[in-house]
Amino acid sequence: MKTLPYWFEKGMTKEAYIENMTTNQEELLSIEQNYTLSEAEVSELALLSTKKIKGVVLTADWCGDALLCVPVISKMAEAANIELSYLIRDENLELMDRYLTNGTARAIPKFIFFDEHGEEWAVWGPRSAAVQEHIMAERAKLPHSEDPDFASAQQVMYQNFRQRLSTDRELWQSVTDSVLTLFKQARKKDLR
């Protein structure tokens, strides 16, 4: 089995990932430009700056969750001195299949953090609980999947969802809070 450091070396920088995007680039860059961490969040993340953590990100430009999570979590990683490497999901299914959501779904993005020994430290993704609640509420409003209007209604729902992800600061904060909670849990595990 290939190691996490192997996958990290195979990946690309955030800049290369963004440069190669063919969809959702404008929304992702808007979040990156407008999202800021609080001083308290920066201080919390700085506690990780000496841990030599790295991360592999499984993503794709077509993914609405990625347009939100990539800029938010990459800023968090910068504050924590965590270097990230980006892989396109469909080009790296061997790794993706090790990190399925609920054991079945190739849901992205997935952020796989590992320590200086190449051991998995923490895994996050594909979305925060608040984003999941929002998407489930929106899906519940859709007509039955066999309804002739289902496909067009679903398309409109996802367009609205992408728009909300790119502008709703509460959803941005939900990602921040979720990742901070994960990092706190991982730090506690380190202290044992």
C-alpha cells in the first residue's frame, strides 16, 4: 500500500490546482480573498506549527464542497504551518477508495493529515455538519426522483447551493469550527 508521503509527493500545489480549474474558480478565489481567521483561531492553529504535519487533499474543481473547503482549510493550514498537496479525485482512486465516506461514497473534498512519520494524524471531509444539514434540507424539498421535473429542480438546487457556499460566511465558519474541533481531538490523542 502506498504511503501518505508518497501521495503527498505526487500531488500539486494549491496554486497549480487553482490554475488548472475549469469551473468554480471564481467562487473559490472569492472565498479565498474574503475569508479571514480570527486572532483566536490563528493562535489555536499556531499550536500545531511545530508538529510537522502535512496534508493530502482529494478534490475536483466541479465539486461545490471543494469550492468552499479548499480556500477555508488551506488558510487554516497556512496558519498551522501545514503544507498541503492536492490530488484530483478521479485520477487517484486508489487513495480515494481508502477514504470513502460512510464506507461507500467517493465524496470530496477529503483532507488527510499525517505526521512527520507518515502516519495518519486526522481526516476531514467532505463537509461540515452545518453544510450537510443545509444540503439535506434542500434535497428534501425536491420532487420524487421519478418526477419529470426532478432533474431540472435538482440542477437549480445545486446552483443555489454553490451560490450560497460562495457567499454565506456562517457556512464558512462552520467549516473552520469543524476543522478546529478535529485538530483539538488529534492534539489530545498526541498527548496520550
